[in-house]
Amino acid sequence: MHLRWHTRASTKKTFVWTYEAWKKKNQKVLDSKDNYFLITKDPIQMKKILVDDGFVPSDVKKVIVGPCNDRPEAVKLGNNQSITQEEAEALEAISKAGYEIEFALIKEASIGTWDKFRGQFGFN
């Protein structure tokens, strides 16, 4: 499992870290004057960071879910946006921790927030 951070600066640096390396370096990221994106492989890893580990990314309270490949066991929410029950449980936990979750391959093409889809996975 890798976490990728990259800055919005004109010379975009990209860091690929293991979860263990991330745990050692995340405070340096918070202390930096640069803006970073946290990208994980799946919602389960994001839940581990935001909920289980209690990482607070400054004032950021929105999680954007990008591409999620269609898989046999996944529920299709939109084009290239399908999630499994396990991923849905992770998203529900992230939501309950106070984060808004939006599904968007690109910002202009959002298919909605977690509130729109959570009922399909047994959350009321």
C-alpha cells in the first residue's frame, strides 16, 4: 500500500511512501508551508489514516473519491466509480468522522456525495 503526496507548485514533486514511512513523515507534511494532496489506493487505507490513526489534515474536511475500477463484487455508482461493501463501510466511517465525501473523476463531473449513495449499502 502506497500513499502519494504531491504539491501544487509549478515543479510538482511526487512522493511515494509505504504506510510505515507515511506514519513517520506525516507531521513534516503538516508543518510544511506547501499544499499537498493525500492519495491512497482505496477508501480502506484512507479510513485507516483519517479515522483509525486520527490524522487531521489541517482544516481539510472533504475527501474526493476518484476512479474506482468496476469489479464483479462492486456496486457501480457511476462511470468508473464502483465500490465494494468493505469500501462503503470505510466511507461511512470517514463520513461519521466529519468528512464530506464527494465522488468525482474530475471536479466538474461530480456524481454526488456519499449521502446520495450510502443507502445502497445498508446505511440509513
